[in-house]
Amino acid sequence: MSTALADRPRRTGAARYRQTLWLLTSRDLKVRYSTSALGYVWSILDPLVMAGIYFFVFQVVFQRSVGEDPYIVFLLSGLLPWMWFNGAVSDSTRAFIREAKLVRSTKIPRTIWVFRLVGSKGIEFALSLPVLALFAVLGRAELHWQVVFLPLAMVMQTVLVAGVGLIVAPLVVFFRDLERATKLALRFLFYASPIIYGTRDLPESLHLLAAFNPLSGIFGLYRSAFFPEQLDLLEVLVGGGMCLLLLAVGLGVFRASERAVLKEI
């Protein structure tokens, strides 16, 4: 009986956390879409334009020797999850600075200000999947049983984005130049990750190094739905370990700096 009573506050606290997280996440989405006439279209227009540019450059101009056919599906299956990662990490640099008054005045766990960004960008990614499906149908891409790995890829990416966000968000409060440095790092990571190419296109000597980029295993899981040969078990295992490591580091950095962040903002 006493154990049940002791567990009740924990369950209530967890339920409140989830409810608050959902309210903040849905608020972000409503604000983003309500202030734009095109709404949902803008969330997919950027990756579509980028895919169109890279498709023209590699397919038409250079007669590409990377990726798989249909190349537009190959591109989108990397670009769409990249937009989730890039958007959430970029927004994490302003997670506390933009909402400074709310962060100081509310008693909810401060991790929620990072996790709401992970959630809102993740929902936008999920809403973009029908676009990928449409291009897959138009390009006559064959759907394989490896599509069952889609939830695993999304879970891994959620862990990864949360970990990186928890590292970046508090550090930017102390080092404002880190916001610009993060943008430069993301630009570098875009070309260092298998988005416009696959890890199979890299020299074999670089395959192990590429595996330590957790995005390699994640993108391989996404792409395996249409291109099974893009799935590399080593990349997935190493990438999964890196995701957990970054989450652990992120939680450690966040807990160590939380009080100082509240004083600084």
C-alpha cells in the first residue's frame, strides 16, 4: 500500500511532464503554421528545392556515379531526416535565450525546452514522409521489408538530436559565439554525412570512420526501405552506441550547468 502511494507522485509527475511537453510542442507547430499562408508546404519546400538542385547537379550535369536509382528517392530519404536534425540542433542554440523569462519563472524540468524542439521537428519530419512515398511511387521505387526499421531509425534519431541539443543549448548561454560555430559545424556535417551520396560510395578505408558518424547508420536504416544494400549492420550498431553516448554526455552537461544557466539568463 505504501509503495503504491509512493509511486503515485512519480507517475503524476511523469504524466505532467508529458502533458507539458506535448503542449509546448503543439504550440511551436501552431505558431509556425498559423503565421504562414502556405503552412505545411513550407516545411517540405526547403528539402524539395535542395533535392531538385542536387538531382540536377549530379543526375544531369555530372552524370552521377553515386547513390541509387531512383536518385530523387535516394536524396529525399537522406534530406528529410537531415532537416529534422539540422532544424532541431539549430533551434537548440536559442532554446533558453529565446524563452528566458519562461525558463526562469516555471518550475518544470528545463530539459523540456530542448525536448520540445526535438518533438516539433520530429513531427514535421513524420508529416513529410507522404512526400517521400509520393516520389517513390512516381519513381517506381520498390518497397522492401526493411521498411520495418523505420521506427528504429526515428528512435535513434530522437536520441541523437536530444543528446546534441542538451549539449548545445546550455553552452550557448555562456559562449554566444557557439551559435555561429554550430551553424558552421552543421554545414560541414551535411557534406560529411551520407546525404547526397551513400557510405558505399566512399573508399573502403573510410567506412569504419563513417560509422562513427551516427547519421550514417540512421540514414542507412531509412534508405533500406527502398535500397536494402544501403543497410550496414556495423554502422547501425556503432551509430546506436554513439547516440546513447551523446545522450549521456548531453544529460551530464545539462545537469552540471543548469543552475549557472538560470543565473546567466
